[in-house]
Amino acid sequence: MQVHPMLLAILGILLVGVGIMEHEKIRKLISSLTLGFVTGWEGYSSVPYRDQGGYWTIGNGHKMQPDEPHAAITPTQARKLLTQDLHDAAATVADAVTVPLTDAQGSALVDFAFNVGDENFRTSTLLRMLNAGDYQGAAGQFGRWDEYTDADTGKRVVDRGLSRRRLAEKKLFLS
């Protein structure tokens, strides 16, 4: 079976258009609201440190990979790492969420995905409820994510800082 060259050209244009729309969707999710919200919670550290869960972290909450050097970074370098990390979180949100979002909802979800990770976001009850159109129910799920696993004991620990962050995400999501 031979496919007409014009049909192939149209299909190519459509696929490029879909890629552009996805890129635009991701870019929109990384707004100044998102950046301000995340940096407000993460703060800034120029040197690597172990977070509560035992993960090496630097900059504005960047979880370091094993091959990354444990050297000091500048605020500009931290911003670049954060932008890359938020792009990944926004891509996760853009891919996983199937319902319309307001800018505030998108920002809250990107912060949440950035903080809990791709796998946890994708398998969360929050996402299932949201994609079912239950925005209120989804908002109620933020508070369930206020624990971390203590690196020393291996036990789940409720953290007041995470509780406050989840409450702020919920308020942003509902605003």
C-alpha cells in the first residue's frame, strides 16, 4: 500500500502542531506564580545537603543525581536546575492531567509533582479524582502527602513543613 506524499506531509504538520501545543502547555504551567511558589517553599542552598528523606539536595530543592558533583553553586545555576526540574514536573502534569486547569491549579499541581515525584504523582488518588472531574475531592487529597520516610529509621514521619506546604497547595488549587 502506497501512501500519497501529500497525506504524509499533512500528517507531519499535524504531529509538529501537537508537539508545539504540548510545549506551549508545559511552558504555561511554569509561570512566575509557579516559580515563586516553589522557591518560597524550597529556599536556596548553595551547597549540597541531605534532606529529611536522606536525598542529596542543592539549590532550590534540586534532588541531586549520583553523577552530579557535590560542589557549591550560584543562584543563577540553582535557577537553571530549578527550571529544568520544573519543566520535568510540568511535563508530567501536562501528560497526566486530562481535565482543564486554571493557572493556579496548574501551579499547585506542578509544585506537588515536583515535590512528590513523577511516579507518586501519576499513581496518586489526587490525580485519579482530578481526571474524573472531582476537583474538590482532588483538593482534599493534598493533605495526605505530609509524610516522608526518615532516612535513619525507615519509618514514615508526619512533617509540619510538608503539612503547611500541602495546605498552601490546596489553597492555591482552589483559588
